[in-house]
Amino acid sequence: MALLFEFLITLKNTIIDVLPILSIILGFQLLVIRKPIPHIKQVGFGFIYVLIGLALFLLGLEKALFPLGKMMATQLTAPEFIHTGEQVLTHIHWSDYFWVYIFAAAIGFSTTIAEPSLIAVAIKAEEVSGGAIKANSLRISVAIGVAIGIALGSYRIVVGHPIHYYIISGYIVVVIQTFFCPKLIVPLAYDSGGVTTSTVTVPLVAALGLGLASTIPGRSPLIDGFGLIAFASLFPIIAVMAYAQLTQAKAQQIEQKSKKRKRININKRSLRKKQQLSKSSRQDKLNR
């Protein structure tokens, strides 16, 4: 009964949040475009499904994903897990938390692969590019970027470094890559950084950061706990552009090899022709 009551409250809040979107769409459709909405029943039922789905998802976040992320962070940083038998951490060394980095990378990769918004962008990118950009390759490169970013962000929380050093350095790398990366991939790379921070990734990553900052001595959940999402947005940009640069370099290498083979074949053919000409000229001399 309590769960149903919580769901109804969440549903009410979801309707209030979505009302401005609905009013803008209906206002433009009826007052600016001045055309009725086609398939009004289908759209209406779809909108109801969206509201119920959003409410269930938000309730699920509160009941499952947030507690799971915090629980994993608490367990992985517990003194008895890091230093067997100790109840209080007497010293902190970044290498003691290697299971945290592994978990952060694994959860970053897996949640990004399952991210619906990234799947949608990857499919559209493959369609628009005519197959030049592979959807699965894009998803994997983005997921690798998120995994590296969250692992590095977890390391930052453990050691207590200021976040702006990492973010500024990362965007310097992004700017440099932008000049040398194929122009086709640059806008998509920047979009990839945004679509990763969506429905599946954010709850677990945020819970992990807050859980780490809450359990590591000397860390503030407010100052150190937040910021992992910034890493999850930044490093996919670097990863996608790096993937494009590696693909371009490989294509150029293959092209150079094929050109080299062509030159070798042309030289061989010309050498054979010269040999044949020299043989024929000798034969003519002998005949004379």
C-alpha cells in the first residue's frame, strides 16, 4: 500500500513536470501550424504510457538503482574490505582502492552500452552516414570512454584532487583533437558526450560518487561526491574522436600499401616489357 501511494505521488509529480512540454506542443500545433493532430487516440494512449513509464522509472531509481550504487560504493570502500580486520582506516593510499576503479569502469561500460539514447543516436548515425559509421563500433567506443572517465573520476575522489584540473586538461585534449580529427565525426563525438548522461548511466554513477565521498575519510559528499557525470560526458568525446583518428590512420595505411603494391606491379610489368624487347632485338640481330 505504501508503495502504491509513493507511485501515485511520483505520477502526480511527473504529470506536473511534463505539462509544460505538452502545452508547448499543443500550442504550436493548434495555434501556429493550425492543423489537427493526426491519430489523436494513438498519440493520447502513447502519452499516457510515457507518463506511467516515467513514474515507474523514477520510482525504480529511488528504490533500486540509487541504493545499489551507494551500497556497492560503501562495501568496496569499507575498512574491513580494504584492510582485512581493520574497523577504521588509519591511512589512505590510492592503490588500495583498485577494486573501486575496476567496478567504476565496469559499471560505466555496461550502463553506457545499455543506454537507450546512445542506441538511438548510433542507429541514426549509421543510417545517415550510409554505413560509414557503424552503430556498434560507435557504442563500444563511447562505452570505453565512459569507463575510463568514471574510473579516473573515482581515482580523483580517492586522492582528493580538485576536479577542475582534470576537466580543463580533458577539454584541452578535446580542442586539440578537434583540429586533427575527421570533420565527419566531430559533431557526433560532441553529441556522444551528452547522450551518455541519461536515464541508465546517471543514477548509478551519481550514487557511486556520493557513496565514495561519504565513506572515504576526509571527503565531502557535496564537494567530492559530484563530478563523476562530468567525466562521463567528457571522455566519450575523446574516445570517439580517437577511434575516428585511428580508423583514418588505418585507412591511410591500407591505401598507402595498395599504392605501393600498384607501383611494384607497374615496375614489374615495365621490367618484363623491357626484357621482352631486349630479347626480341637480340633475336632480330641473330636472324640478320
